[in-house]
Amino acid sequence: MFTPLEKATVDTVFNAMTTAFADRAAVIFEDRTITYRELRATAYSIAIRLRELGVRKEDKVGILMPNCFEYLCLYMAAFLVGAWVVPINSRIKRNELRNILLNSDLRTLFVQESMDNQNFAEMVHEMRGELPLLRDLIVRRDNPKADMQAMDRFFEVMDNPEPKIRDFAPAGLSEDDVALLAYTSGTTSSPKGVMITHRGLVQTSHLTGQLWKFEPRDDAAVLSIAPLYAAQGFLAVLLDLCSGVPMYWLSSFSPNEIIRAISKGRAKVFHTQPTMWNLLLSSPLAKFASFKGIEKTIVSGSLCSRSLAERIEQTTGSILLNGYGLIEATGVVTVTRPDDPPEVRFSTVGRPIPGVEVRIVDENRRPVKPGETGELAVRGYLMKGYYKDEARTRAVIDEQGWLYSGDLACQYEGGENIQIVGRVKDMIIRGGFNVYPVDLEEQLLLLGGVQDAAVVGRADEILSEAIVAFVVPKPGFRFTKGDIMRHLRENLANNKLPDDIFFLKQLPTILSGKILKNVLRQWANTEVPHDELQPL
């Protein structure tokens, strides 16, 4: 297993692993297997061409593409030349894309021509006049326009690349240099670009792999279903790279394709997020799925209820591991361990990884008493700050180096393990009582026939906030509001009962699986679109 150097950077890890394990499987992308030698050759071929374009240390290289082998190679190539990678959500809308391009100071952008019925190449072409720093627009299309370059040549592996690789001058990176500029949101005119360092990426990935007992085995591929533009997706890949295990991922995120991939038995570890499981377990193919090869199932990216955690472990027959993180803290803060008792693995997100501290504070940022709920603060492998936004950086990181996460948490039964109970902004104050949506969501998911559920607050003149529940029934099930209320009255205090209930075809999510509660709040306060409602 790779042992981090004192000043390790992602490129040094990449060079060490691709040299040590040259002829072993590095990547399994759908039905294609790529060795570390092939990964190294492709990444360096791209890096040499980037240098020919003039890309240098600290230049920004954007990627707007679906999951593919070339995406991973672009990441590594950019690190080899010392550039910052700017991964962009492949479901982004025009105005969001414009805001990120304006804020990020991109030097080079790789774009898939169209995805999800959006022509991104044309969008960027039309914006070129607003982007004086964008010198190279590299597009995957048959006939690129005059201001574009064809992408395919960048991915061609050079003949006999090893001599060129040996002559390739290192970028001279330090562990505190920025590796990723990851955007948390592009929905406003001032999106937040999180500057993540090489040190944070290497250390969190290596330490997490150690705690989860990842070992360099040819037969221990880790299947991740997250998109590579998301922190969860790239960190899963880097965790695999630091551990020397094959990275396994797909281009499609449909439940049926995931079930087919799992049933092939190549993956020993399954890296998932909770929302995906609600879809997987409701798929008609679920009863035919084979999880025999899976040894560990990881859930991260959003809150996993205890009932769902138990069901996942029972379904897969594997050890369920839970994790919590946020992009401002390099994606990993706490994890459960394989030898933790089931109670801890099902009910908590574990305890901090080495080098990370946590504490729970009140609205004045003072520590709460043991067992009380408050905001989780984190200190350790933090971002370098929000790009070009010192004011918002200072608002979330204090002078002592504590990052205030915006997540509500409490200690689990007086120990060091942490329970996440929701977002500070998601907490509902109804008639003077604090209501945590997770309490209702957990009970709703315990009701047979409920596939997914989410709860938000709605402005109310009398109560301050009313409680609104959104429920997705499983295929073939129909509920009335009375059915839901009868179940909840038997299990919850009256002040936690929803004031309104809507039945949806599905919850709005981003590709990485997080539920868009801002969309649900908008619907709760205005009107739910008719085509989103489940016919009764």
C-alpha cells in the first residue's frame, strides 16, 4: 500500500502507483480493463499535449463531460502539469455554466458537445466574447468550429511514450498547492469555488483506505456509481488509487445497469449513496440481483437512515460502512470502521479520520453539552478557501481554523461517534418547537410501500413554519394522506406531524444522488408542478 510522503501530491502518488503496479488492472470501465501502464501512457500523452498548448502550473483546466476513461486521464494529466482541475456538473444549465466560467478564470475547457439534450459546445461558443482568459476550447464533435479544437487527438496515446515520460519535467508542486477548484453551486451570480489542496486529497484518500482496510488486490475492484464531476466520485477514484485497488465505474447511472454490473461479481466494494438504494431496491431487477461478491458497501454523499442502512446490509450480505464529509473539508470527515458494532455502523457516520477534529456548537459557536444537538464544526484537511471570495471564506472558517459545516449533529450515546440529523437551514421551527426532518423521513421510510421521502418547512403566519412531507410510493402502491398520518401518529409526537403531504413520482435530485431540498421548499411554498405529482 502506498505510504504518503511528507509532501505528497497527487502526481507523485500517480507516478508511484503506476510504476509499482504497471501491469495490474487500474481501471475497469464497463467491460474494458485498463492497466496502470496504459493509464500512465494515456495521462502523460494528454499532459504533453497540454504543455504544447501552453498550459502551466496554476492554470485552470475545466472538464464538462460524462463519466468515461478519458475523464480520469484528464484529471491526472492536469495534475501532472500542475494545473487546477475544474470539474463541471454535466446537468448544469446555461446560466449556471456562464457563472462558473466567468468566476473560474478557465484557461482550457474540455467539453462533450451535448448531454441531456443540451448543446454545451454551442453554449460556450456563444459565450467566448465574455471569456478573454479561455484560450482553448476542446470539443468532442465531428466538425469543430473555428474557435474549437477536436478532442479525439488529445486522447491518442503517443508511440513509444516512455522516453517522453522520462523527459517530462515535474510541475514542482507542493502539498499546499491547489489541485481542484470544485463548485458547490452555480445557481447565483456568485458561485462558490472551493480550493482543495493536494495534501487534503492525498491524506484523506490514503487514511480512509487504511481505515476501511482497502488492500492492493487484483480481485478487489471498487465499483463507484458517482459522477466524476462530483467530489464523491473523484474521491472514490483517488481512494482506490492510493490503495492500489482497481477502480470500477459506469457511464450509466440507471438502476438496471448498476444491478447488471454488480451481478457480474467483479466488485468487492460497492461505493454508493442512499438515494440510489431507494431506486435500486425498487427496481424490478432487484430480486434477480446477485451481491455475492460484495464484501463492503459504502454509503456517503447524503444522510442514510438507520432502517435503510439495515436493509442495505441485509440485502447485500456485506459489511455496511458509513461516511460523512463536505467538499470544504476535502470530502471526508468521519467514517465508521469495519469492526464497529452494527449499532454504530447503522446509526452513525462514525468518528473522525486521523488529523481531523470535530466539535458540536450552538448558534453562538460555543460547544453544546454532551448529547445535545448543534452545528458540526470541523478542523483538519480544510479547503484553502473560496476562490476570489475572502468574505465568504471568513464566514465559515474562524481564526482558530474551525470550519462550520451547516450540518446538525450530536454525539452518539456519549461516545466519539457522530450522528448527523440534518442541515441547520433544514431544521423546522413549528410553533416554537424544533423539528428535525430526519425524524419524519425515517418513520416514512419504515412504512411498507414507501420508496423515498423528504420533509421541508413552509412559511406559516401562525406556526412560523409548517411541515410539508413529500412521499414517493413504490411501484404498484397507492396511499392516501390518511394512511400516512395514521402511521406517523403511532410513532411521533403531535408537534412533528406534517401539515401537508404530497405524493411524487420521484424526488428531485442531482446526479450524485443528493435530494434538492431547495426545490422542494420552493414547491412547498408555491405549487408542486402537476407533472411531478403521483396520480392517485
